[in-house]
Amino acid sequence: MIDYTLRKRAAIVGIGQTAYSKNSGRTELALACEAIGSALNDAGIRPDEVDGVVRYDMDAIDEARLTSHFGFKNLSWMSETSYGGTGGNAVVVHAAAAIAAGVANTIVCYRALNERSGRRYGQATTWVSDGAGAARAFQAPWGVLTPAQRFAFFARRHMIEYGTTSRQFGAVAVAMRRHAMRNPHAMMQAPMTIDDHQESRMIVDPLRLFDCCIESDGACALVVTRADRARDCHHRPAWILGAAQGSGTKADGIIFREDLATAESVSTAANVYRSAGVRPEDIDAVMIYDHFTPFVIMSLEAYGFCGRGEGGPFVEGGRIEFDGELPVNTHGGNLSEAYIHGLPHVVEAVRQLRGTSTSQVKNAEVILSCSSVAQLSAAVILARD
Amino acid sequence: MLHGLPEPIPDLDTQPFWDGCKERRFLVPHCEVCDTPRWPPGPCCPNCQSQATKWLEAEPRGSVYSWIVVTHSVHQATHNQVPYIAALVELGSGIRVIGNIVECDPADMAAGMPVDLIFEQTESGAFLPNFRPST
């Protein structure tokens, strides 16, 4: 049951990010403190005003360390969100709900990771010792060890059922790269064509190198505050119109879901639109958690921008580029800007609403940001005044 | 079969499955109350929440639902074993399980392809279920 108590009760008023790199040469704690400080400065809010923290459960930095090392005092709301990249939007869902409920006034959300120089998610050793739970125990002995390998089963099934092609996956990679090349903060600056994508080496068939997100070091942060405070910050507020999380069924281990060609986030999509009171045709740009290119295609289907199975043809011909019909990931995404676990997608949504993106969409008024169509999912709809 | 990968990790909820493998039987937990099969094995029926469990042997054949061909090795043990095929195989019991497809050229893989269950012994003596194309 979704009601409308979240609508415009809170806004994102501060965004911050560190440099993104392959080797930060700094601790994750240092990265987290820099990004949070930068987001608070951006908002014009003092650290003493912060009374809530929402973190990813995978983040190495917790609220206790931030009280000691960043100097937060007397936090009254602390929560965390699960399942990896879902967190990019789920942290905003938690923050908006806490503010609407009156248990916090001003909340910081962050993600800090040395994912390239430290614990690399693309390496098997990161995962095989992780949890003796049944799902992992029933994959690793057969060499199914990494996210790329798990998510490739979904890509294959979408190809089987709908005839989606690797060149269509390539159209997603090319669009993200074009946006990254316009964004000086992005790690990947070399031009890419669909032929380049087709020539990139196979990682796990059907996924090629350029279908996979990059690995990065860095951090970013958001400041979310209640409506009356939001009107008194440095920038125009990015209002949280709607927010939703979803699980679907049989999520443990990801690949044992019932239908690998249909996005699990269909119910999250229905809920986020209902809570925001908008429809897909009202959305001016979309930020999609792009860990692997096929999930941009599947998300566009799940969130109602095209019919089921039509996502492959939909992304062709520049339609998802910033000057196309439905701009997607105008910062370059996980695929070409940096992999900070989906939080930069929300940062970019805020930039679009402020009019400060490096690939600005004309008259951007309503933005959807959504994550993960195979594991758990979360989505938020942001709007300007 | 792949060599040198992490060995199976049995626990109280999955031990009967691994015991079945030693006898070359693929045992699937089903609910005693409503007959719903569970995969991966777990202690509780996701349909009726009963924990009463019966272990039923699956027919030794299935069909390919989806598959991957791992060409880029991400584990020391597989550096000399790529490419290898891992598939989600639908068993008659209404569940989908992971197995390697052996004795098969990756180019011959197809959705719905019938496969036969085999058991292969790992270095530590455990038995792993795998599949090969039906003859």
C-alpha cells in the first residue's frame, strides 16, 4: 500500500563528489569525509545540523566512524540499505521516509569505495568466501563467481525471448561514452563506436568488456532535508516526488529468479510513479543503474518507456543520448563515468534539475533515477519547483 | 568438470542434497504439506512456510533455460580451463539448477536443448552434478 505522504516532504539540497580514479591513494574514510563535506558545503548546511545518516550496508564506513572522524554529533536516525547497487536510490527512499515521518530533519547519504585499488567486485576472490548461504554454495563450485557471470544469464535470456542483439547492448555503451566524454569528471574519455564495442573482448558470453561497468575508487554524497529548510539552501531544491523499493520473488543469489527476461522492478516502477503522481511520459531524463548494458534495456521496459521486449530496438539510433528523445545517464553512468555503486546517478539527476549537467537536457523538470532490475530494486522521482 | 574451484559448502539445510550426490542421486527438497519444490535448498517452504521437508529424486535429465560461456577467467583455478559453459537447467521437478555443460562446443548451445545429468568427482572426493547434451 503506497500513500502520498512522501511527496515534496523532503529535497536533495547538497551534492558532493571526490575525484574518480583507478587508485585514489587514500583511505575510504578519507574519501567519505571529503564527499560528505563537499555535499554539506554545496548545500550551505553545517555538520552540526545533520541528525541522520543513511548508508549502503556494503560500505566500509559506518555512522560510528563518522561521529569520530567527521564529527557528526547526536545523530538520531541511522539506517542502511542492502544489495549493492540498489542502494543508490534506496538511500534516498530511506532518507525521504525518515524526514516525512519526522524522525530526522537533515540526512547525509554517501558511498565511498576503493573498488579498483582495493576489493574488486570483478574478481572471484571477492565473492567465493562470502557467505556459505545456499545460493552462493550452489553457484561457485560450477564457476559462477562474479556479478558479470550472474547477470550474463539474464542478458542471454533477453536475447532468446526477444531477439535482442549484442549491437543493441553496444548502443547503450556508446551513449554512455558520449556523455562521459562531455563530463571532465568521467574516467573514460576515449571515443567508442558500436564496432569498437563489437571488437572488445568477450568476458562472459554474451557480455563483452564494453558491456561491463568500470571499476573505480572514489566517493560521493547527498544531503537531504525537510521542505522548509530546503527552501533556504544555496541551490534550487531537487524535490523528492516519489520513492519506492522492491524485492520481487526469489532474489537470493539473483539467478534463481523465475523469469530472467523480465525485470523484477515492475512493481517498484508502479509504486514510484503512483507515489510521485506522474507517468513515464512526464519524465524528462532517466538515470539507470548500468552495471551491465542489458540492464539499461530491461529497465526501460520495466519503467514503462517501451513495451516488454522492445528495449533493444528502443536504445538504437541515439534515442537515449542527451539530445535524443529519452536521455539516459547524462553523466556517463557506471559504464563510463565511474562505478561509485549508483550514487552518482542521483548526483546527476540533481544537476539536471539545477541546469548544471555537462550534457544538460533542455527544460529538465522531472527525473527518474532507478536501480537494479535483477537483484533488489529502488527508484526515486525528483523534480524542480 | 572444473578443477580447483571452491568445494561445495554443505550446511544443515543442504546436507541431504550432498549426501544424495554421493549416491549419484539428485535430491530436491519438497514441502511435505503442499509439495512445492525449493531451489536452492532451504529450510522453509516459500509457498506455505511449513518446514516439513521430503527429499525427492529428480529425473536425470532436463533442458537448458539460459547459459553463459566464461571466456575471461577470474579465478586462479580456471585460468587453464576457459572457456567453460555454465547453464541454468530446468529439471522435471519444476526447479532450475546450475551445472556445467560438458562434452559440448559452446557454438552448439541452444535454448531448450535437452541435457542428461551426470556426476563427477572433485579432488576432495565430493560429487558434483553436471550435464551433457542428450544423445
